[in-house]
Amino acid sequence: MAQFFIRRPVFAWVLAILLMIAGAFGLKSLAISQYPEVAPTTVRISATYTGASAQIVADSVTSVIEDGMTGLDGLLYMTSNSSEGSSQISLVFNSSTDADMAQVQVQNKLQLVQSSLPTAVTQTGVSVTRSTSSILMVGALVSDDNSMSNVELGNYFSNSMEDTVQRLEGVGSIQMFGSEYAMRIWLDPAKLYKYGLTPSDVTSAVSEQNTNVTVGSLGDLPSAQGQQVTISLKAQSQLSTVDDFRKIVLTTTDDGSSVYLGDVARIELADDSYSVLGQYDGKNAVGFGVNLQNGANAVATSERVHAAIDKLKSALPEGVSVVYPYDTTPFIQESINQIYHTLIEAIILVFVVILVFLQSWRATIIPCIAVPVVLLGTFGVLAATGLSINTLTMFALVLAIGLLVDDAIVVVENVERVMEEEHLDAVAATEKSMKEISSALVGIVVVLSSVFLPMAFMSGSTGIIYRQFSVTIISAMVLSLLVALILTPAMCASLLKNQHGKKKIWPARKFNSGMDRLNTGYTGTVARLMKRPFRMLIVVAAVGFGIYSVYEKLPSSFVPTEDQGVLMSSISLPQNATRAQTKKTVEAITDFMETNYKDQIKGVFSAIGFGFDGEGQNNAMLFVKLSDLEERPGVTAASIAMAANIHFASGRYGQVFFLQPPPIQGMGSSEGFSMYLIDQGNHGLDALRETAAKVAQQAQASGLVTSVRGYEANAKTQLSIDLDPQKAQALGLTISDINDNLSTIFAGSYVNDFTLDGKLRDVRVMGDQPYRMQPGDINDWYMRNSDDEMVPLSAFSTQTWGKTYTKIARYGGVNALELQGSAASGVSSGDAMNEMQKVVDEMGNGYQLAWTGLSYQEQLSGNQEPMLYTLSAVVVFLALAALYESWSVPFAVMLAVPVGLLGALVTALWFGQSNDVYFKVGMLTTIGLAARNAILIVEFAEKLREEGMELLEAVKTAARMRLRPILMTTFAFGLGVLPLATASGTGANAQNSIGIGMLGGIAFSAVFGIVMVPVLYVAVRRMVGRSKGGKGRKETTA
């Protein structure tokens, strides 16, 4: 192939240009995201059972649905949360499951159990969605001068913005932190008693008189002969104003006068729900959380949301602005930009290395031209395979920079050597050179590709991450080989000049002199060690022991947590706390942030009544938007979170935790670990919570774990109204009527709808505030019996105090408790998870642990790790065996690999890095690089032996001749990786994770590996009996 293109350089350029054009079109079409679709497919089922306790919801709704979710393809695990009036079930499928098919399966299973659900649940509907658990962004409408109330803001958002945002591509769901308007009917028990009415009478009257009736038209077909006109008829329509509702007739008194709704109730336009109160820096605000649709592109979705809202800004009421207190996409975009900069830095550094070693602008240009050709070609492959521009593919390209110039460097360096030593012209030298090194080039690419090939077949979310690296690097390697065999020889023949006899400039002479001395010392060292080659096997064994020892000490994690410029705070007070108490805690936290980090934060949004544990007066959540990273030098999101957690650790303000967003969107609600403590022994909720508290205390006492949450007592004081069925029946009452009335009084009843500003809004009936505040207020309410007599509740009921759980969780249909926490400062997530597992195992008694979200994927990644390394090593060995048609030669190459791995591990441990997904990719790349260096020596030694040279002399010659290209390619790759290892700022943790370990591996391979390879090659050859020292004969293949 090379010989053809040496004579046809224009043809070679045409192919290169076509490749770049195709790649440019592919680049234009590539989507941009932080990560590919890593999060497993998640389908959520939501049901509402107004007024029901958590236990009732769990027994009559959640368990019924869970029992029906059987036989689902690809289901990994199922979790559920039953709270007061609400059921949430999450079904997590493996990453290979089609999201649409998973949703259809769940909907079909749900249809089979719908008839077993309470009527109140089916009436309000059961929804099935595919949104992720993590929030992509939080926006807020803020009344800058507090001229608009929270409900006015909420109603405006609901009317004018919510539907627009909800319909955008990529948006899974919208969570509004606020309320829209509803027609509120507040009942007065004394006035109801006066007229002999009950709450059920009110709901019935509203239902009957607030409705649209279609009565047709006059003159409709079939019409009488001669009919001249048709007239539409209108009988009754929905009510629309407070006055309309006041005039609803409830009953007629004995004197013929009517009793109106306004006579027994206070009616107003007010909040549909009082659950959540939003504030932004102390101002009235309504927030909206955007959940990403499963599998959607985060950056593209965020851009659509921003663009849609920007179009609506011109219509905002005066004094209202839009802010984004929580948005992860600027971090994503900045991360990608940082990697672009790293890529450019790597290209420049590689260019410098090539120039220093080749000392010729002509020779330097040739490998540098390979960079844009291969990069653009790789972008074309990414587009063709459906991948995107993301953190992982960009990292892979940075790694590939050093690798893709290797082939071109080897070609140029060898052509230069042949021209210098044999005084040939460029064309002849290139032809001779390509005959010498073509097989080595193929071997290097085959081996490097073999290292990354097994990554493409890993399962789960980890497999998706590995696949990005695998496809990108292998594509770059193959294209690099093609460029080295097609374009590079053509350019060498056209551009290079024979410089024999021409005096080099002084720096070049000094550099070459130093290289000659280094080569002499290197060759002498190798010659001495080859006299007793088997001693090197002892060194290999020591290196293997070192790898094991260091690996055991290296902490593990899945992916590093990055400073995304935002923080979240979870606030939980005792269960019976009121909103006013929760608001005081929020104000204290806001004051702490503004006092201590005034210059580091841009704003604080609080959702009082909504938290990680769901809705409730005792819960709240804060979203803190931080200044850009460069505007707060030395102050990281992690340091702010740690300081805040320490400040509020006393519990004076309740349970307060500051958290960073999850490293990967869609995999958990925050950073740290997440798990379920499962009660397989069915010991009951009280025992489960006590055990969870012990687990949290013991784990935190170890110093490895911190901020464990979820075990706090959520038993709420409960006043039971115990009905006496016999007394009720004797008094002419039915239990069902009593329950309906009680539900309306204390929980509120949705009756029907009315139209406000062109939108349907709820009509809700409930007891007025003063008559449901104290236990004694219960006895102020009356029921009407079959004789139309008003009977007080106290006549057939008693009250007893107790407790009830506000939230009941399950895992796989078994009672469980969701626990979340973080690794202590300086501790890896893997060590924290191991500690949690150890503590749970010590509990015994039927308690088990199950990881979820990112923690589940981290555990899966750890389980796959031995197989990944083993498979990569085996595939590389087999590729070498096929390449050399020998079972022995591959051993010489593979035995030199461990020293590079030891370097990577030692360096990572020294700099405090973790064994995460990025580090694993670096380890695999180190395997390829170490093998590449070995191949350059072994390949040349094999050729010399085939030409009849004695073993030791062949190896010594090969080591001397290949040292310079090995060092050049090593420095090129090392300096290409250097920007990753030294990166700071946005996304730096991931760059450091992959770069630092690799630099250590490269250094060890360059310093020790190239000494070990020749010696090990001699040892292996002698062990298999293929050569006897000094005989110089050719042996048969071992």
C-alpha cells in the first residue's frame, strides 16, 4: 500500500481531504452533552389518594401496583415511597432496555391492577412517566418589589409558561415550587349547624350547579318542513367568579327562603395548595424544577428551556424577573470548553516534542498534518456510530493525540535515519523505511486497539462510559495507521531532504550529543543485564507484588465529584413542626450563606414545604447558585458545603445537609452514596428505623462516612377519631357519610373545576382555618342523620393519641428505608460504601443492603474491573501471538507491562487519586503504551534475527536503534497527557483522574520498561529453547 502512494502523492492527499470533509460534516451534526445516555432507564408511577395516611396509601395503592409489576424485561430493581396522600414507584431497568418499550410494559401491567385500586385514586388518575430522578435546572419567577404574592406568581407561571416548557423536547416533567389559583370554599361549622347542613351537602350542591350542560339547538335535524332557522341553546354553564359561587343554592328553609353557599362558607380565590412556599433572597418567588426526560440531551434541553422563557420575558408583569438558581448545564458547557483547551494544549506540546527530536520543520510538519486529518475523521466516525461530543469522547481524543502521531513519528524518524545512514534520497529512503516498519505499525495499532476492544462489550452504565473511550480511541488508531501508510509516506517522499553532512545548529547538536550519550549508557546497561536475563523475572515478580500492595491501598469510586457551581440543602425538622418554624431555619441558613459567602454566591432559592423526603411543613430545600469558579479562588463548592454542614451539625435548626449535585445527571438526586436498608425479617417499621439509626451512628463513628440521612424518626403525632359503628347506626348515621364529611373538613375535597383566564382551575371545599386547629375543634362539627337531626361527632366517637408514619419506603416490595450519605473528607466513596456494607452485615437479623443510583453503578463497575483487565490482557496477548506467529514472543512484550501499571498506581496513590472509571481507562492505556514500546524493540530484534544476527547482538542493536523513536513517542504522549494531569478549574477532577496516573505509568515505562524489554526478550527466547547464545541460527517457531 505504502509503495503505491509514495508514487501517487496527489491520490493520497485526495483521500485525506475527503476524510476531512466527511469529518467536518459529521462534527457539525454532533450533539454536545456532559455524558452520553449513562443513566439506566427509569419509569415512574405516581398516584394520588387525597387525605389517606402513608400506611393506607402503602397498603391499598403502592402494594397493589407493586404486586402487578412482574415479568418486566430488563428490570434491575423497584423502589417505592408512600406518603400522606401520595404514592411514588420507581422501576429501574438496565441501560440496554428501550425506554419506550419499558414504559409501555409498565403501563400494560398497570392496566391489569387498575380495578383493584381505590375509586378516589383512579378518578384522579395514575401517571406513568420516564423522567429522571435528578433535577436538570431550577428557574424562578421573582417579584423584585414583592408587589405580587406567591400565588399570583404561581398562577402566572401556570397560565403563561408551564405548558410551553412542559412541551419542549427533552423535558420529562415540571415540578412547580408554588401554587396556582383555586376556588376555595371555607366551611363554618356553626353556620352549617344553623341551617342543618353538612359538608357533603355543600359538595353535592357545588357539583350539581357548577357544570356545563349541552342541550342542543332549535331547528336541529331532523327538522320540520319549512324550518327557516337553527338556534343554539344554552341551559347552564360553569361558574367563574366568587360571587357566582356565593349564590349556589344549598337548601330552602320552611319559610321558602333560600340558603346560599355564601351563608355558610367563606369563598375566595386562593392557593390551590399550601404545601410549598418559594422565596428567592427573601423575595416572593415561585420556582419550577425541570426534570430531564430519560435519555434526553441535557445541554440541548436546557438551551430550549432558556430560549422558550426568553421569548416570554417581554410579557412578564412589571417588577417580575426570571432567575436560574440551579442550572447544571453551564458547568457542562464549560467542562467541554476546558477539554477543548486541553486538546489544543496537547497538540501544541506534541508539536514541540516532534520539533525537538526531529530538528527539522519539514519533518515536524508531516506528523502534525496527521492530527487534523485523524481528528476530523474520528468525528466522522462518532457521528456515524451515533455518539456525541461529551466529556468521555473528548478525553479519548486528548489521549489519542499522543497516540495518533506515534505512527507518523515512527515513519518520519525511520526515513530520516535511513537517509542519514545510507545516503539515499527521500523517495528511496521512504520506500526502504516502509518495508522495515510497516508490520511494526500494524502491530502497534492492533495491540493498542486490542487493549480498548473489550471495553466496548462491558454491560451497564459503566459499559456505556467505556464504549465512548473504546470507539473513539480505536477509530483514531485505525485512521492513524491508514494515514501513516498512505499520506505520511507520500509527504516524506515529497517534503524531506537528505541533510547528510549539513551542520546542525548548536541546540540541536547539544541535544543529539546528549541523546548519543544516553543511548550509549542505555545500550551498555542492557548488554550487562542480558548476561543474566533470568534475574529480570525476579524483578517482574517484585513489580507484580508491588502492584497488588498499592492496588489494595488505592481508594475506589465511580466518577469524581466536580464543582458545578451550585449547592443544594436538605432541611428536615421534627415531624410535627410547622411551616413558620421551618421558615425560621431557612432564614438562618440564608443568613449564614450571605454573611460568610456574600462574594461567592449569586442567590439562594428556598422551597419551604418541599424536600428530599417529599412534601411537609417540616421539610425545605435550598438551591444556592455560586459565583463562577474563577471569581471565588480557593473557595470550592465542597468547602462551602463542609463549612455549612459543620455549622448546622448541632441540630439546633433541625437536620440540615448541604450537598453537591450528582456527578452524572439522572443517577441520584445528589452526590454521595444512596442505598436501601431492607427489612427481610419483617421486624416492623419501628425496629427498621432503630436499626437504621444504629447503622448511621456506627458508620459515622468510623470516620469514613458523614452526613448519613434518612433514618430520622418520621413518626408524626396522630390524633385518631375512633368511630363507634353501633352508636352511629343507632343514631341514624352511616360510616361512609361520616368518613366523607371528615375527609372534606380536615383534608379538603376536590369537587370539580371552574374557568379562570381560559384555564380550568380546581374547586375545593374544606373546613375554615379557625375550626381545625385544636383537638377540641373536632367536636364543633355535626353530622345529619336519617331523621334530619344534627348529631355532634362527640356523640359517636372518641379521640386517642398515637403516631403515624408520614413516609413508608419499600425496595422490591419489602419494607425498607432509604439512606443517603457522603464519604468523609479525604475518603473515597468506595471506602465509605464498604464501611456501610460492613456495618449492615454486622447487624444481621435479616437486614440487608441494596445500592441504588450512582452507588449501584459503582458497585457494578468494581465487579467488572477484574474481568476488564484480564480480558484486555488476554486479547493483547492473542493479538501479539497472531502478529508474531509465536506463543513465546508475546510473553516478552507482556512481561514489560506491569512496570507501567505500577507507575500509574504509585502516582495515583501519591497524589490522592481514586480508582474510578477514568483511572481504569488510564490503566488500560498504560497497558497499550507499555506494549507499544516493547513491540518497537521486539519487532526490530525479530527482523535482525531473521537476517541471521545472533540473539544478543540483535537485541542490543534493536534497543540502540529504537531508543530515540521510543523516547520521542513517549514524550509526545506524555506531554499530550500533561494538560490533563495539571488541569484546574471546571471539570478538573475528571481530567486529573485520567491524567495523573497515566503520567506515572508513562514515566515508569520509559525509565524502567525499555530496560526490561530487551532482557525479558532474551530470557523468554532462551526459556523456550529457540536460541543458544552465539549460534546465530534461525529456530523454528515456539
